[in-house]
Amino acid sequence: MGTIATIPIIDPHQHFWDLGANYHPWLCDERPIAFRYGDYSALRRNYLPADYLADAAGFDVVNTVYVEAEWDPKDPVGEVRWVEALADREGLPSAIVAQAWLDREDAAEVLTAQAAFPRVRGVRQKPAAAPTPKSARRGAPRSMDDPRFRDGFAMLEPLGFSYDLQTPWWHLDAALDLARDFPGTQIILNHTGLPADRSAAGLAGWRSAMVALAEAENVALKISGLGQPGEAWTVAANAPIVRDAIAMFGAYRCMFASNFPVDGLCAEFKTIFGGLDAITADLPDDQRRGLFHDNAQRIYRLAV
């Protein structure tokens, strides 16, 4: 089997920011927000391509996909304009998942503006979500069931846009309905469906929701975001999640991603990608190359 040293990597989920030049409310405002990894004060610093390449040293990262980083929601196009200029200057990222608010009155205007940038491949909006499985209800405003959201979502396919979805697993029933109702739009579920609750009941709920969503062939999965606050990122802790995810979606629809610098709160880049390498060491070479490179290249339509 090939090793990670011989496999080129496309990292399909990472972020950059310059806090002196741009406004990211969650990073710039004095009051922190509730965050699944706990204290994120270490992220309140500039993070640019040179910082990412230092973190990824020793790995053959050939392309990356920048995912919107909760830039000022009043100016979603400004984020893409800044990232495009950064990429022109620094060589990274290779593609962009832009911010868009599909339920806003200016959705069509914003999406049309985003589509004019050559690196934009799709958009992300985090739909409204309940904090726990027991409190989850269908039909909430700004959720995937909201008619305004769905009207905006319908604009993606004509633009050739994919949709990055970040939502807890207890909302994946709504995601399945969305995928079935819009089969021509590629949906990419972020961060492994957020299996933060590692109790037996929590993992059972996650698996059930993921198995159901995997029935929709237009849904792909980013395996990332597996850190747990206060605990080390280990192969022992995360191998069952990674293997289950690949088994549910198939190696052809999964991508390994760093979520850096955010997941840097939990582990070094080499710990995460070295761990993913170890977890999949027994898979065929073509599947491993897909997980680390080829699937992201295909799904985000990157140059060969």
C-alpha cells in the first residue's frame, strides 16, 4: 500500500484570515461565542498561507479549498474579493466556498456576484439548528425546511454551485429531504456530521442519521472536525468514526480535510493527517488516493 509520503493532498476545508484588515465577528468582537471546542482565543491571530504551509510541512499539499470563515455577514462578496486577491498573490487557496445567506432578500444578487469570481465553486450557510437532538424540530425559520431558504437553494444548480452543509446530525433528516428535492445540486456535509457526543446513544443516533443521508447520491462527506475539547486527537478515539463514515458513504464520496487552523486547537496537522493515514493504511491505493486527493479534485472541480 502507498504511504502518505507518496500521495499528493488536496485539503478541501481550510480557512485564512487577516484580523487587522478584515472583520470576522467571532474572532474580532470582544465577547466570545459558544464554541464546540471551548476556548478559541488562540485563533484570534492572523492566519495566512505561510502559516498554513508551516503547519502542513512534510505533507505534499498541492491544492486547498478555502471555506467561508464567518466574515462580516453584511459583506459576503467582500470575503471572496479578499481571498481571490490572496490566492493571486500567494498561490493558495485553489478554490473557494463562499458565504451566502440563501434566505435573505439579496440572495440572488449575492450569488450572482459570487459566481463572477473564477475560484468560487459553491457556498456555505449554516442553517438554524437545535442545540440537542431532543429539541430538534422541523420547519424552523432559517432551517433547511424554510421556504425562503429553499428558494435560495434552488438558485445554486443554475449557477453550477455546490452547497457545503454544516449542521448537527440530528438535522440530517431535513438534509436528506433537501438532497432528494434538489438532486442536481452537490451537497457536501462538513465535519463528519459532527459526532461530538461519543456516548453509545450519541453514536447510535449519528450512525442512523448518516446511513439515511448516505442514500442520497448527491451528498458527499468531509471527514474532519473530529476533535474533542480537552482530549488528544488519537487514532484510537477517531478510527471507528472514520471507518464508519467511509463504510456509510463509500470511499468515492469521502474527503479528508484539515479544518485548519480551527482543528489546530485539538491537534497538529501532522497528528490529524498522520492519523488518517494510519487509519486507512489497509485500504486499496486507489481508495486512499481518492480520500486524500482525487475525490476533492472531482467534487470541487479542480484542475488536474
